[in-house]
Amino acid sequence: MMGSEAKGGEERILPATRRPDGTMRKAVRIRAGYVAQEEVAIYQSKGALFKKDAPLVPPGYDPETDLIKPKTKAAKKNEKRKEKKQQAKLGSTTTEPGDSLSQKLDALQVSSEPCETTKQGEISQEGNQSVTDTGKSELEKRIRALKKKIRLANESPQEGTSSQPKPEKVKAWQEELQQLEAQAQA
């Protein structure tokens, strides 16, 4: 025991305790000078301590001068490009300045039922949708899409794909295709 007394501390003994489940915990002897791991300070290198104390901005940086920094040529050029793109998008969605409000509304109206037209492209009394080049192109797009669906449905059994449309659906597509082709010819 003389060795432990020479260090200047005494040995401590933690008394035995009872656990919540009723069992006894033995008494624990703690040597002189021992510090529990939870109480030991975490080692930090000089570099880590320096980083902690260092300012958040690089040396010589002045945030006030950064706020009034002029834009570069490339930044100005990019801003002009963005503005032109936005103007082009806005310009393409607007109609002609001479159009009246009622003409604009008529151009935007879309009927759920098909419009019957004469051969000259005039609107019959039954429909309320104007026939324009865009209407014809939409009809042609729908016809092409249906033809593609039907073609793919007919090719898929040969390739052995598992996702095949039902025959009823293919028949419905064919009927719709015939109706649309008849409208396109009229």
C-alpha cells in the first residue's frame, strides 16, 4: 500500500448496491489517481484548437466590399440570355394585339363533342369549335398515335412480351381510328 499512498491519493471503495431486479452488485474498488473514461477530456490537436478559434471567413476577406462587387461580362451576358428566353416564352403564348377579347376566347374554347364542318372549312350550326390548322394537326397526331398503338399490339405477341393489351381494347382503338380517319377526309 505504500506505493499508492506515495501518489498522494487514497483508494476509494464504492459500496455494494441492489439492482432493480433484486440482485446485488459487488463493491467496486477504485485505485488512487484513476479517472473514469467518461470523465476524461477528449484529446484535440493544436490544429483542431486553432480551427475552433479561427474566424469563419478567409484572411483578408471583407464582406462589405463583396456586396458592391461589379458583375463580370459573362454574368451580364447570361442575364440577357435569360431575359430573351423569358420574353420569347411570353411572346409565343400571347395572341395578336389586334384580336378582340371575344376572338381570343373563341380560339381558346374546346368542345368535348366533335365539330362538323363543310368542305370549305366553315362551321356548321351544330358545333361550337372552330376548325383550324391546329385542329387538323391534332386529329392527325391522334390518328398516328392510334396506328402506332395498334401496330405495337400486333407485334408484341411475336416478341413474347408479357404486357399485351386486351383484344377488346385493340378493337376499340381500331374503331376510333376509323372514325377519326372519316373525320379527316370530310
